[in-house]
Amino acid sequence: MDKITQYAGHMLRYILLGFLNYRPMTGYELKTLIDHSTGHFWHAYHSQIYTTLRKLEEDGRLVSEEEEADDNKLNRRIYTITSAGQAELMQWLGEPLQEMSRVKEELLPRLFFSGLRDKAAILDELRHHRRLHQQKLVYYESIEGGELLSPQAIEANPAIAGEIPYWQMTLRFGRQYARMYLNWLDETIASVEAL
Amino acid sequence: MDKITQYAGHMLRYILLGFLNYRPMTGYELKTLIDHSTGHFWHAYHSQIYTTLRKLEEDGRLVSEEEEADDNKLNRRIYTITSAGQAELMQWLGEPLQEMSRVKEELLPRLFFSGLRDKAAILDELRHHRRLHQQKLVYYESIEGGELLSPQAIEANPAIAGEIPYWQMTLRFGRQYARMYLNWLDETIASVEAL
DNA sequence: GCAAACATGTAAGAGGTTACATGATTAC
DNA sequence: GTAATCATGTAACCTCTTACATGTTTGC
């Protein structure tokens, strides 16, 4: 079994393995699922997903692929995790993450160099981002965290039920991040107004 | 004047222009300054800084460079922002950022797929990250936000004094992010223990 | 003398972003 | 019919990360 190699991260590969470990899926389904879950803290484009699935298949046989050749013309490729893929996923989960991720927030370097700017323009920008984060918070508050897979899918694979609390913990991160950001924006808007 | 082109971001270019707008500096000084300020929310390697400075000089003459050829053998290159560079910086600051940045946090996809893991191992990892964020918070709380440039540098260029409140707002973001993260980790550790 | 900090680069490879490209199926 | 959604891919280009590479100056 080929190890996935040493380059830092390979996060997308493990996310794909993680979802395929729930059930076989197409790249499109994976994209949709990611967009509604892990994508909030690790985004991926469809162009990455399709190429990474091929890599998982070709260099390591961590997934297997089956073209749905029935009677239709829609060439859906259904990917299934292999036992090598499951072993790889478990190994990754077993090796603790040593370092914290770096924050990368475009608004902050802009604010950092804002001494030269028109205060009204800064405030407009901050208020615009306040609306964006408010929307995101409303979205996070509108979901419960367990609706990712259908009740049937969960019933069919009882192991998934044990995953739901962990999905909810990551959702709580999203909510708390949005609240912190809103809070910071409110304070920051007040600070700029007071300058 | 060449526009910096359309590719999303170019953040490092503007960060370099922003600092060079305070005073002329070498790449090494820029690296040190970034590491203690904007690097907390937009990191850059020295390999990027040196190559990006060259690009700023070569395709747009946004900075000018002068090799310190005095009597020493240390070839320090001192970069100075040009008026084209200042115009570019101001144009960037004038165009509001429309979209929010995406969160990218490695710990979260790991937690998301942690239903399969040993609870003790999850808790070890969470507690390790609690320590990391605690350290970061202590660091953020140990600085005031105004010590970035020397008092002489600030006195020599009074415009810089107006920047300090903005530096402090970004520092407050760092503190609030670290506090939010710690808080979330405490709740999450308790949740995992209770499962 | 030696270690830490100062100082600057190049190259290879991996990952991220945008654009181009195509076609099928479903719901209205 | 037609728009939205389903479905999959490639290419170009840019940024990020790691490793390699070299030499000077300062403080002890």
C-alpha cells in the first residue's frame, strides 16, 4: 500500500475518504456534501475533487471506481472506498495534528493599512462585512447539523449516527466564529467612528 | 502604469507596498515586520517576499531598489515605494473587498470525521490545541500594538501615528479569535467527555 | 572561535483559482 | 421548450511550501 506521501496536509484526500467511508458516491455528490459541511472550513472546487478522486484511485487504490453503464448516457462514476483507503483514513485520524492552522483573512491587512483611507469608506466596507457574517450566522443557526445524510442513509449504516455529535461540534465552531466576527466588527466600527 | 492584473488577491504585493509606504526597507526587514504583525492573518515565506519585491520592481516599477554598495560586503537591497506604487496602494485601498475570506482550519475536518476515533486520542489532540491557542492568546495580550515601528520612525513620519489605532484593531481580532477558539475547545472537550 | 542573527536568493513540486468545455436529466 | 440542476472533465496560471544554497555581521 502506497502511503499518501509527506506533503503537508492532503486534507482534501482525507475528506473524500471520510465521506466515501459513509457510503459510495459520485464526485458530484461529494462536491454537494462538502459544500454543505466541511467546505465551511476547508473549501474545494469541483476541478480539485474530480482530479483528486482519480489520484486516490490511481496512486494507491484507496478508492475504486465504477462507471454506471446501465442504460443511460449520463456517465456517473461511483467511487467506493477500499480497505486500503479505510486503513489510510484511520491512520491519518490516528496521527494527531501538531500545529495550529494559520488565519488568512483579507479584511485584516486592509484594515491594518487603513490609516490613509477615508473613514466613511472604511465604515462602508466594515458594515458590508457585518452583513455578510450576519447572513452566515443566520445560515448556521438555521441548521441542526444532523441533516447531512438522509435518515435512511443513517439508518442503513448505524455507525453514522455516532458521527453526528462531531458534525455538530464543527457547526458550533462556525456559529461561534461568526458571532466573534460580528462582535469584533461592531467594536471596530465604533472605534473607527470615534477616531 | 501597469495595473497589478486581475488575479484574486495579490495580497502580499499590497502588504509590501503598505509597509514600504511607511519607510524604505530591505526584504529581511519586511519579513521580520510581517512576522510580528500582518503575518498573524496573512503569512508569507521569505522566498515569496524576495520574489514578490522583484516582481513589484520589474513589472510596474511600483518600488525602486538600491543595492547598499558602500564599503561592506553584505548586499542589502533597500526597497523604496515609487509614486506609481503609492497610487497602486491607494487604489487597492479604495476598492472595497466584496467577499468574505474562507475559513481553513485543519482541526475541524479531523473532528468532523472523528466518530471512528478513540475518545482519549481526540481529547489529547483537543487539549494540545487548547495549549497552542492559550499560548497565542498570551502572546497577543503581551503586546500593545503600537511597538511595530520604533518611536523615532513614528516621530520622523507623523502620518504613521494615525495608523496605530488600525494596527490595534487587527490585534484585537487576534485576541478575540484566540478567546473564541479556547472557549469552543473547552465546550468541545466537555462534549466529547460526555459522549 | 562560535553561535545567533542578518541577508538574499533559486528551484521543484503541490495546491488553489478561474476559465473553458460538453452534454444529460428533471421540473415547469 | 427551456431553465435549473445534474454530471464530468481539462488547461492555464498563480500562490504556497519545502528544500537547497550561500555568505556576512554581531555579540559572547
